[in-house]
Amino acid sequence: MPGQHPPAADNLFVAATAYHVILAHVLAANAVPDTSVLLMKRQLQVGFRGLFDSIRADTATPFCAVYLLDRPQTKYKQRWRTVIDRLRVSALRQLVDAVHPDRLFLFNEDNPDQYLARRVKAYGGTVHAVEDGAVAYTDMTMTATYFERLQSKLLFGPAALSVTVEGSSPHIDSFYARYPNQLRRELRSRPVAALPSGGLHLFDRLAWPATYVQRLEIDPECLHCDTVMLLAHSSNFKRRPDYGQRLREIVAQLVATEGRLAVSYHPREKRPDWLGLGSLSATLIPQAVPAELVYLFNRGNLQAVYGDIGTSLMTARWLLPQASTISLMDTLQVRQPAMRRMLRALDIKVR
């Protein structure tokens, strides 16, 4: 952000994924006449800079300004992430002091987000967490090694916290969720608000989803499908050696019975088509296109969304209420009772 002069605004949203960006759009659009600024934190996934450029160029967004908190574009070892984040503190300070938001909206609580939260609260602003997906409704937690915790304390000060559930730290004044009644216990200790139920029509007039696909030189037609399969990251299934074979059998059956089937791997998957689903005549969604954009391109047309576990199924239930949403947890023999309860509570079929 060097050389830029952020405008003052009522709200500052800090997003790291396309999912965060979409939720930030809905909240900012319903905050009118309050003004909002969006800060996107660069991820290593393919196309993230193009996503930022597309959103920033779209004058129909509900943000008066959009900024990118950059990171090195080359890959680096995880242990260097905290060091890199610390080097970006001056940019964070410049942004938050210029915007001086009354309300800060966070989706994660990593070191940069915590730094922003402490700075906003120091001058009397409030900090609000927004759900980061399925973790807000299940019993999954994040863990940090002793070295990672020590490194955070040394570089960001003794106030740096090791957060096991996003949105659960003492920094948070309230929590926004799509399904407040299903939130896990750790997130119900402060005021909870439901995300606005309407506002999805906003995406019908936004140009950035199509612009982003064009920047990637992808034919939008390849994103249109009758049925889509969304897959969680392979790290969730390391203890399931038969997961791949079972999923291949399911995809082969769907290709034969469900019309045009598209498959979307997790954006952080290191091995493209690691299950070889393209060889089964499934259409592979380019990895740089987030599942949320597939939904937006197919609103009103998509008939069914299949998946294993995770946030993508919940998002499909929200963005595509007309489509059948099905989890294959039972067929794949994935044993996550909390996830299963959550999916059933949201009227997502579990097979």
C-alpha cells in the first residue's frame, strides 16, 4: 500500500479468501449509509492478485476503497510467516490510522488481525468477528506449536494470543454468523448477530466475478454445469486410504447419471486433479476459480451440489437455495459427528 492514502470510513473489513470477500460485500451493502473499506490479505493461491485487481476496479462494490496487504509471491516455509507478517505492521498501522474505523470486521485472528484489533480498540472502536466457515459450527480447532507461540510473542508482543477457534478471543465484541442458532459454545459468549438474509441480488450487478475469470483467460462457459462436486482439502483424509477410490466411483456414477458434472478441488490443493477425476469425463474447474464464483455463475441454473465436508456445502445452501445440496460423508465413511449434525441442521442431505 505504499504511496496510497486510504479514506476515512466507518467500517474496515479484513478478508483473506473469496468466501470472506462475499460475506464482506453482504455486510457492507447493508451498512448503508455507513462507508466501508476492504483490505485483502494476499494468499499464495493462484490468481489472488487478479482477484484483488478485479474487485478494486469494480465501481459497483459497496466499498469506497479496496487495498491489498501484500506478501512475497514466492513460496516460503511456514516458520517464516510470522516474520513476514511482522514486516507488514507499518502498512497495517498506516491503513488503520487513516481509515480510523468505528468498526473492524475480522474473519481470522492471526497476528496481523490481532494487531489491528488492539489498535482499533485502543481508540474506542469495536471489533466484530464474522464466521470463517464450518469451524464456527463444529468441534474442529487450530493448534500452534510452542515455537510458533513463542515467535508470535517475540515479534508481536506479549498481547499476541494463540487462538484455537477463530472469533473466540477477548478482542471480539460481537460475532456475525449465517446460522446463529448452530454456533459452537465458544462463540456464544458475546452478542451474536445473524448475517443479513437478503442482499444476494447485489452480485447480479457486480462486474468483478466475470472480470476475474477474463483475467485468468478462462472461458466462462467452462464454469457452467448442471451438477458440481466440491472437495475439501486432501489433508482431511490422510487417515482414509480408501477415500480416493470411493470418490472416483461416486464421480463415475454421477457423470453417467447427472448430466454435465464439474469438479472443484480445494484452492490450496498442491496436486492438481490428484484423484484423476478428469479422466472420468468430469469437467475440472480451474483451481484459481473459487467455489463461490462457480455458485455465482450458476445461480438459478445449478441443480445439485455434492461434497464431502466443509464450508463449500454450507455456502451452496446459502447462495443456491434452489439446488439440492448433498454431503457424501456416510458413503465416504468420514466420521465427524459434529460436522454431520451441523449439515443435517442446515437441511443438507447426508448420504
